[in-house]
Amino acid sequence: YGILVDPIQVVSLFLKDPYSWPALCLVIVANIFAVAAFQVEKRLAVGALTEQAGLLLHGVNLATILCFPAAVAFLLESITPVGSVLALMVYTILFLKLFSYRDVNLWCRERRAGAKAKAALAGKKANGGAAQRTVSYPDNLTYRDLYYFLFAPTLCYELNFPRSPRIRKRFLLRRLLEMLFLTQLQVGLIQQWMVPAIQNSMKPFKDMDYSRIVERLLKLA
């Protein structure tokens, strides 16, 4: 087939109209659900909502996170399949993160109600002797804390995440370059070998040519 690797072609899978990015808009709208969960937790922390009302609001919010993007991807014709997959992946991760966010804050409220007289834990030293400031509930209910958790590579919320004393820029840059290289390598392998084989398999399946179908299936395998 010759060299079929084309990085520019991958961009076209995300966009049909360069002035209309429905998948990106769908990802931006996800902030509404994160802020809604945050506001519910803020009101639960000060006692403005009962636990039953908070559970109901969180349940509606989480159910909407699962149903809303799927409905948009199904009904909106301008969104591409690749864009839909990425948007649905973001919403699935957001669902799992907000579920953990709600549960951990619930445990903190229960612990605070049962142990109001206990003093806050003293700051500990970790990661090479760097002093860590311990955050306690409800001081963790800030937008900075919420978005740190949303961008952190974990699905489990904690009030105090373990951190190194400084940002290892070389390590971070090396991991970023590895991710970009391996992603491009994977895309190149798909474009070079998988896409032509799948395209050549369409005609035998359409003509119901069983001998060619078996040949193409063996080649794909």
C-alpha cells in the first residue's frame, strides 16, 4: 500500500466542521455537573440540606451525567464517532470521580458528627522531609480542591493527596513525550495496516463472496 501514515488525517476524525466542535462543547458542559455536585456538598456541610435531600440531588446529578452525553451523541448528527467516544469517556470518568467525591465527604460529615471533640491531626512530614499542611473537612470544599481532584490521575478522592516536595519537570516532560510518541505510533500502525485491511474487506462482505470473506478474516486475525 505504500506509506499511509498521515497525522493530519487523524484531526479530521474529530472535526467535520472546523467552526462547530460539538464534542468539545459537550466536554465543557461537564463543568456544570461538577459545580452542581460541589454546591450540594457546600450546603450539606453547613446543614442547609438534609442528607436525604443531598442524596436525591446527587443521584439526579449522577444519572444525568450518564444519560445526557449519550443522548447528545445519539441525536446530534454533526458529532463524529471519535469525538463521541472521547466525550463519553470524559463523562464516565467524571461520574466515577463525583461518586467518590460525594462518598468521601459523606464519611467526613459522619466522622465530624461523631467526634467533634477530637483535635485536628498535626501536620506530618513526608516525601523527603517536606512539611505537608493537612486539610480537614469542610476546608476541602473549595473550587481549587475540586478541580485538582478532577484533573488528578485518580478516581478516588482524598482530602490530602500525597505530594512530592517539588514538581519534577524532567520526569513530567519525559512522560509527556512518551505518551505523545506512543499515541502517534499506535495511530500510525492502525493507519498503515488495519485501515486498508478493513476497507478491502467491505466488498467481499457486500458481495457475500465466502472464499474472499474467509481470506480477509484470516488476514485481519
